[in-house]
Amino acid sequence: MILFYKQKRISILCFIFLWLSLLFSNGIFSQQNTSVITLADRLEELKETYGVKFSYNYTFINQINVPSNTDCNSLASCLNAINELVPVSFQESSANNYMVIPIRKNISFSVLDASTNELVADISYQINNGPENYIYPKKSIYTIKNVFPLDSIHISSPYYESIHTKASELLQLNKPLQLEHKTIHLNEVQITDYLTRGINAKISDNTIQVDMSSLGLLAGETDGDIFNVVKNVPGVHAPSGKPGSLNFRGSTFDRSLIQIDDIPIYHNGHFYGALAPYNPTIVNHIEIQRNTLSAKWGGRVGGLINMTTSTIVPDSTTYSVQANTIYGGITVKLPLVKEKLAFYLAGRSNYPSINSPKLTAFSNLNFQGSRLASVAEDVNSGNFQVGFYDINSKLIYDINDNHKATISYINIINRLSATLKDYDDDDQKDFRDLSLDNWGMTMKWEGRFSEKFSAEARLVRSSLTIDNISEGFSGTERNSFEKYTNTIDDTRLISEVSLELDEGTKLEAGYTLTDYKIRYDERNDANSIDSKRNQDALMHSMFLNLNKNWNDKVTANIGLHTDYYEPTGKLYVDPRVSINVKANEDLFFKTSAGRAHQFIQKKLRDDFDDFNNQSQFWYLPDKTTAVLDGYQGMIGALYTKSGWLVDIELYARNTNNVTFQTSTETLEDGKLKSIGADFFVKKRWNHLETWLSYSLSKVDTDFGEVLPVFFDQRHILNITGLWQLDPFNFTVTWSYMTGMPVIIPELETTDSSFISQLQIPYTDRFPSQHQLDVSATYSFSNAKKSWKGIVGLSFVNLYNQDNIVNIFQNAPSVDDPYRKAIEFSPNLQLSFQF
């Protein structure tokens, strides 16, 4: 409770700072040019002179300059003088009250390749410094709607030089725009719109790059939830049906590095992984890696989700508001000093004491098989309450053209409280209180000392506390008490340098000092357990990476990552390499291989039971517990031409020294091995895009006997259609997954009657799973008020397929021993930006 109020004080201070900043920016730092004034100031002069009122969008009108000495001798002549200079109209709404309305127009034009005169069928545009918007042609003609003639328009297309022009010039254009080819080196090539708009594939390092500002629609949600974005990438999926339980080619969630602005995250999200705890309106860019990580990344044997927020000082203040059936939020981007200092603030929270169909679906998914299953559908009503929120803030300081400093902050809170009654004994009650408190901060400086040399330094702190308490009462007398607490403090000092040796050679190096502190506290009165475990560890990490480009035909990243882990007194050396070959303009071959070690980790278990208290906790290896040792390799090819995209990767991944808890007192060391292939094919026809992804994999454990792991799914097929019908967008995905292994639980009971009743008719594998996810959005805007909005509707598992995941391994119910994937869940979303 004390920590909860501390977090509230931090949130209150953030809002107080925001409003002080508003006053500060509007007061001290406003500047005017002596020869011109803003249209807003000119209207204020007319208001004082002629006693009239003007209604207008201040943020928009204040960006338009007019001469300060306009010659006029009456209100009518003054308004006419403004009309001649600025495309606005004045409508008298009442006596002496005028509405100032910008005159906007639609602009239509065609775009051709300057060398071939063929239609360029993939362009994006920016209006002024606004977000990048993708647009598709109708009968070879592009149309940009509701454009103000004084706006600057920037038109871009992959592999072409951008065009920067005024809207007024485009309006007068009577011939096609011609785009010139630009020189793009192989290490800069990206396959744009890999899955949908804003999701691109970078050739040189085999990463998936997500631009959140231009993200297109994906099936099953309309909010840009980051977990949903990631799990659409071939080779990444959530076998339990829970979005946050992401699996990277056989590596569980805890084996992958997940961080936001360099802050490592040690939990799978809001409401036990139902929602990503990262606000999509504040996240600017995501880097996703399924294969061997670059040498700069250490400490994980799985994949990578690296999120970053914007570092741009905006020209004007922008606000966005988001609301759906689960949470509401607001985002503010505020320039404090023009071109120098900015402050970002974003917050989201669920609705206290309000339930919705999707929240109920997540609650049933989370608590099935537990004692809370009986009240899961009554979430946020009566004796079962959940709450979660997240806050992001960032301070950006452009020191000069070559140096920048930022401070990033994130705060993630989850709460759950429930009262369970014994229907056979009215006096018997059980109380459950669970909390997750996570905060992190990064202080970063980055500088460029020449065109070839740059450096940066970061101080990072991440802190997580998970606290679970269970109490049983008979009347007023407590007869049971359990408490599990795990605290992780992760502090890092990071320094990196980058040196461009020549046009095709780049060298990167860095050093990181990591200080881990883990506290584990367990108390169980029924079993007379009262134990504490404290673990501390220092780790020194270094990396060296060489990026080489040979004549834009071959690129290679060759690197070495080293870790000296003080508790074991050992140095761990991990080589990494990735090579990409350009066969021609349309075909690329790729390969990567490397080794990695993981220090902070979780024990491998035999179920998805992340609600179980002890399964959430992390530990540090020592001289009695081995460090995870992982190897992986990949070969593949990518082909793109005439709207077709084909991508295939074959991979193998082995992880050694995996610790498996076979009982409360017994641990076994073994291996986790995965092998498979990911195949992706996509075709685009103007407004229609279709794609198919297929993953074939085999994931085994070896603890003296080779067996399929409990989350092994051999075949995963996704078929998707996307329709871009501005202002409507529609996406549908049908998914098919083969069943996971049937693993009969080893029950610690002598009740033979119970065991005999637990009859499982399935052998080897459970039945195949399938579901249909649908999303649709409608975009709208008000040209007069300079705001825009989106309304979205989504359905997960539209036909409510009953998908069996596995058998509960911990005291399963005789009547219903099966874990199921998510049921039908609808969601409605509304967002505004102004």
C-alpha cells in the first residue's frame, strides 16, 4: 500500500510538471518576428480595434504568419486583406462573432518512375512535420484529402528520392510527378510493408522494424497492442492463447530480451499477459529479432523486442486520447523550448469496477484451473477487483546539432484482490491480494563528433516487485497464511561507440556494467516455511561488431560478445555472425549463427500456469546452478517483385543447462532443442493485400529422455486478408494450429478414486486448434478544427471455437481438467488526435 501511494505521488508530480511546463512554454519562450506576426495575433488586434470575436483553432492559426503592417481601414477591408494572403474564410456566426475556417482541398496526381515512366504504386506522404501516411492509387491516381494550400507536403517511396513541395504547387500541377532513383546501399535496404503498413524487414541484419506512427491494421485488435504486433511475425506465437506469453522459435517469454528505452522488463504485461504494458501512442519504433542477436545484445538466449520512444522535439503541442472497452488513456507531446526542449507524457488505466466482454474473456483465460475460476466472470464486481495502469514520460533536450540528452521513465502497476467463500461453510473465507509494481528510468546522452565517429552513454534502472498474499479465515480467526515476494533490481551503466572506417565498413564497440539484486521471500504457515533468499551479482559485458559491405553484393555482421559473471568467476565468450547476399535486385540470401548465455532466468516448468505464485519468480545462477548456454543458426532467402513477397527461413536452436523443477525439492538439468522452418508469402493488388504464413517446428526437451515440450505445436498456419478502402480498413485472419502434446500430470496424491476418475480420452496430441480474428476501422477528421479520429471494432475467436491447450498439471479438476485458449472476445476502440 505504501508503494502504491508512492507511485501515485510520482504520477501526480508528472501532471503538475506538465501544466507548469505549459505555462512556462506559453509565457517565457514565445517569440515573434518583427516583420510578420502570427494570424492569431493579428486577429487579436482586430478584436481589440473593432470589438469583435473570432472562433478558431489556435494551434493551427498560430502557425500562419501574415505581415505585421497590413494596410486596412475597416474590419471588412482587413478581413479581405487576410483572405488575399491566407486561404481562410470568415463566417459570421452571430453578431460581431466570426468563425475562422481554413479552406481545404483535395489534391489528385499521378506518380511515375522518371527513368521508365511506369506507375510508382507505393508512396507515402507527410504534411508539414506530421506523421507519415501511406496511400494507394485509384486507377493510377493518388488523392490526398483535406489539404491546406499553405501546407508543406513530403512525398516518399522506397528506393526513390523524396519530393518536398507546397500543397498549392501540387494543386496547380498539370503533369505527373516524377521520382528519381536514389542510391541505397545493401545494408540500408528494407522490405517495406512486410506484414502491413509500418512493419518492414531489414535485409542486412534480418530484423523486423516496426514504425508505430504508420502502423497498419492487424486482425484481432485495433489499438496497436504491441504483443499483437509481435505475435503476427512468422516464427513468433503465443501457444497458450495469451498475448504476452510470446514464444520465439521454441524459446519461452523469459528467454527473450524485452526492453523499452533500454529498460529491461521482467514480466509479460498487464493482467498476467493479457495486454502489453507499453502504450502504443508513445512507442515510436520496435526492433524484433527471431534469429541470432547482434553482438551488442547480451544476457538472453532467445529473441529480441527492443522498443524506443521518440527523440524529436515537436513544433507544436499535440494531444491524443484513446479509449476502448478495457482501458482509457491520454498522450501529450509538448515543446517547452522551440527546437530545444520537449516533454512527453502518456498514461493508460483500466476502468475501476467496470467489466466488459473482452475483460471477462481475459479473466477466464487467466484464472481457469485456479481457485479464482469460480469468480473469474465477475471480474470488477463484488468481491473480485483488478486494476492496472501504465505511465510513460520523456524529457528531450537537443543540446546542439550533434548532441542530445534524454530522460525516459515508465511505471507499470497491476493489482488484484479477491474474496473466496466456502459454500459448505459460511464462516470460511479466503482472501487473495496480488500486486506487480514495475518502474524504470534511463538517462541517456548521445553525441556525434564527426561524420564517422559517434558515442553514447546510458544509466538504466529497472525495478520489479511481485507480491502475492493468500489468507484463510474461519470467522475472525486466521487459519492459513501464504506470502510470496520477489524483487528484482537491475542497474546498468552502458557506453557505446561507433566508427565508420570507410564507406562500406563500420565498427561498433561497447561496455556494460550490470548490477543485479534479487530478493525472494516465502512464508507458508501450513508447511512451517519462512525463508528468505538474497542474491547479488555483478557482470561486466563487452562487445565488438564489424559491419562490412562488399560492393553492395554482400553484407556481413561479425561480432563478439563477452560476459564476466562474478558469482561464477568465469568469462563467457560468444561469437555472432550474419551474412546476406544480394543475388539480384529481387532475390536475397541470408544466414546467421551464434552463441549466447543467459544469467538471470526462470526454471522451466511443465505448464503455462503463470498465475501460480512461484512460477513467476526469477533467480540468478551461482556455483551450484549453471548459466544457460544457447546456440542457434539460420539459413534462408527472400524474394520480392511486382507486388509479390516470398520469405523462407530454416533454423535450429539448442539451449543447454536448462533447469527443470520435477518436484518441490528436486531439480534436473537438461536441454531444450528446436528445429523448424518459417515460410511467408504475400501479394498486393492495389487496395487488397493477402498473405500466408506457415511455421513447421519441433521442440524437444532432453532430461535423460527426449520428449516434446508441453508447448510444442508442429504446424501453425495463418491466412490474412487486408483491405485498404480509405477511410475504411478491414482485416481478417484465420489461424490453424496442430494440437500440443498430451502430458498426464503426475499427481502427488494417494487418492486412487480421484486418479481413476481423471480419464483423458486423448493420446499423443490434443485436437487441432483454429480461430477467426477480425478487425475494422473507420478514420474521420474535421478540417475546421484540425483533429482526426479513428473508431475500431475487433473480434478475437469470432466463432468461439473451443480450443484445448493442455491439461492442468497442478491439481486438475475431474470435471474439467483442460486448459483452453481464449474464447470469443469483442472490443470497441475510439481515439482522437488534435
